[in-house]
Amino acid sequence: MGDAGIAAQERALALIRVGRHADAARVLTDLLAEQPEHVGVLLMLARCRRELGQLAEAMRVVDRALEVAAAKEHLLAEKARILLAAGHPGHAAAAAQRALELAPGSWEANALLAEALLTLGNPTRVVVARRYADTALDLARHIPDLHLLDARLHARMGRPRAAREACRQALALDPAYEPALRQLALLDAARDRAGRAARGFTAALAADPQNPGAAAAHEAVAAALCWRLFDLLVLATLGHWALFTAIAGALGDAGRPARLAAALAVPPLVAAVGVLAWRRQPAALRWQLRRQLRSTSVVLCLLLTLTVAAGLVVGSRAPVPGALLLAPGYAIFAFRAWRQLSRRAAPAVRWLGYRIWTRLAARTTVSTPGAGAGS
């Protein structure tokens, strides 16, 4: 490759570093017209096509490079990345395995094989993925992507604390690493920690405003914050009912004015708490909430909140109409409470399941050689 070709390759690399993959692809395509079998240029072009979402073209380019290359491990690793992006984790695992056979000390091949096995999702494969991810981390702890893979594996195996710590390790290497910020927010969202998740997605969007996944999750969690106001009002209503039911016998008819006064005081108090929580949120989140005021989820939340407030006040004077107004709110609250409890229990169940599965797999591995020797 002459000086002009080297300059073109360096220009393409500079464009890739700033995310201008379409411009880099044009430079590389022109360069390939002069040197159609240059493996390095073909590999760079395949990566650009993958980043642009042109997966069929990226596969065609990497297969072309594999036909002429002597050292194939980096090309096979790129092929595995393309297959993962295309939703073919089984084929990606096969490509990564071939790359690992050619370069057993490659952190990239170990990480790609772990990611492909994790994506396949079978518990046995996830346990094997854990081993390959550990090997990749031992080889290259300075790479944030590997700590993110570690976090995803911990999350799949029911270890949210370890997953959070792995995300923090990635952010210690790169504080603006958007995938780790988004993974932390996802961990919070999975446990219904709506406030923390919303702030996490806000940070992720600040790091990468163009990421559609983080933007969609940010909208969903922003709406979930509105439902927190509904939950608080229902809990206050239940507390009001429990208190005045317990002291009804002692107060008799004299307790009715106090019951009504307390019922009238509850909605303003809950609203005040909501205002304080609103002021604590980042500006970007408040903007998102204003933007969603007409969404179906937020409108339903506000209607149910008003219905529960009306049921509380009406029920303090007329129990039957009040109960009818409160019934839909209580039903929705019961469903939300069940969902939150199940989400909080899921990591523990998953952790226990993987421990049992790992021990059974280890016992099977140990017992197999003995059985073979006996026969």
C-alpha cells in the first residue's frame, strides 16, 4: 500500500473514531477499488457496515476477507459480532469458537463466545459463558466492554449486587460509558426502583442522546414515576381506613368529623410529597414527564389517583359509594404490589436455580469418568 493508501486508511480510522461510519465506508470502498484483497481494509469496511446496520453487506465483506486472509482470528471474531447483531447467536458461537481455537489467548474471542452463549440463554450455556467471561477479564481488565459482559452475566444468574459492582468497574474505566449507565438503570428498573432508574436513564441519554433503547426506557420509567404518586395515595387511604376502623368503637359518632377531616387532609399531603419529589428530579426527567402528560399510561394513572382521592373523601361519609370508587384503585394497586414482589424475588429464585444447576452439572461431570471406567 502506497502513501496515498496509508493516508486514506488513517482518514477512515479517524472517521470511525468520531462515529462517522458512512463516510469511513465510502473512503474504504474507494481504497478497495485499488486494492481489492487488502484484509485490513476489508475488516474495517465490515465493521463500518455492521455499525450502519447493513449486516448482509458486512457479512459479504468479511467472507470475502476470510477467503484471502492467512490469519483469520480477527475476521472470525468480526463475523461473530455480525451474527450476534443479526440475531443468530448459535452461528455466532460457532464463529467465536473457531476464532478461539486459532487464538486461545484472545480476550476478544473469549468474550464473544461468552456473549453468544449468554444470548442463547440455556442455563448450561450461561454457566459455560461465565467461565469464558472470567478468562476474558483475566486477559484484559482494562476494557469496559468486558465488565459490562460480566454485569449482564451476573444479572442473568440472579446476582444484582455483583452486576452493579461490575457496572461500576466499567464506569471507573470510562465514566461516560453509556452501556454501563444504561445497564445500571435497567437493574434498578427490574426491581421497580423507578426514581433511581429514571435518573440512570437520564445519565445514559446524556452520554449518548441518539440511543433509541435508552430513550424508550427513559420514557417508560418516567411514566412509572407518576404511578408512584398513585401507590402513595392508596397506601395513605389504607392507613386512614385501618386507623379509623381500629378506633371507631372508642369514638363512636364523635369520630365522624375527625374521619372526614383526615380524609380531606390526605390528598393535599400526598400532593405535597409529589411536588417535593418532582423538584428533586433532573430537568431532563421533568421535561419527559411534561411530554407524557397526554400518554395513555399517565392519563390512566391520574384518573385512578383522582378516583381514589374521591373514594377516600366520599367513603368517610357514605361507606358504600366510597367502596365502589376505591375498588378499581385497590385492584390496580394489588396487581402492582404483586408484580413488584415477584420482580424482587426473581433474582433470588434465579440465583438459587443456577447454584443447583451448577452443582448438578459438576456432579454429572465427576461421575461420568467413573461410570465409563466401570464398564
